[in-house]
Amino acid sequence: MSGVVAVSEAVSLAFHGMGLLVSGSRMSAKEMAEAVNVSEAHLAKVFQKLAKDGLVTSVRGPGGGFQLARDPAEIALFDIYTVIEGVPRDDYCLLHSERCPFGSCIFGSLLEKMTDEFVEYLKNTTLADLQRGETL
């Protein structure tokens, strides 16, 4: 992923699904998908990645589903983001070019500032903050 702020559908599903699990309850992919009105198959695929990376655990069978693997205060939104998208790079050029055809970026430092602010928000906001409604 480039340094320019981007929130894919998969990241959105991960954020919203993880937010549903903050209460400590276990939910199936179907229940989460219905709660946020999205595709169960896509949400399940996203949560398989989160489980593989240790952010959630999964239980099969009746009464099964996903639950947080750690305390919500220990899971930053950045942790979730990087599981799905990887760590944002410091590449702010939309052309991904070494040399700007205009001499300097037509956006100035805007893209870098937006990306840096977004990443800082993700790093400094935990699932517990969302639960308490303490977002910036």
C-alpha cells in the first residue's frame, strides 16, 4: 500500500467487526455480517486473517464464532489495519515516481500530513477507546 490514506472494504469490515466484539461476546461471521449489512463470505475471509494473526480466536460448531484474543485496550486500530493492508509506506507520490514532472508535488505536503495524521490516529486509538466513545 502507498502512504496515501486508503481504507479498503476489508479494513472497514475488520474495524467494524472487531468493534462488535469489544463487549466480550462471541459472534459468528453471519451475525457480524448481518449487524453491519455486509457479505458474510467477505467478512469471514477478513476474520480468518485476523485469527491467523492472533487478534481474534475462533470456535467452530454450534455456539461458535469469533472473539477478541486480547483485552480491547491492547488492540490498536493500527494492529488491525496492518494485518489487512500491511504497514503504510512513506511513498506519498500518487505516480510512485522518483522525480515529479512538476518539480514539486502538486499537493505540497498535504498527502504526507493526511497519511501521518491517519496513522497516528490508528496507533493511538484502541478498541477500548471505541467502546468508551473516546475517539478524536
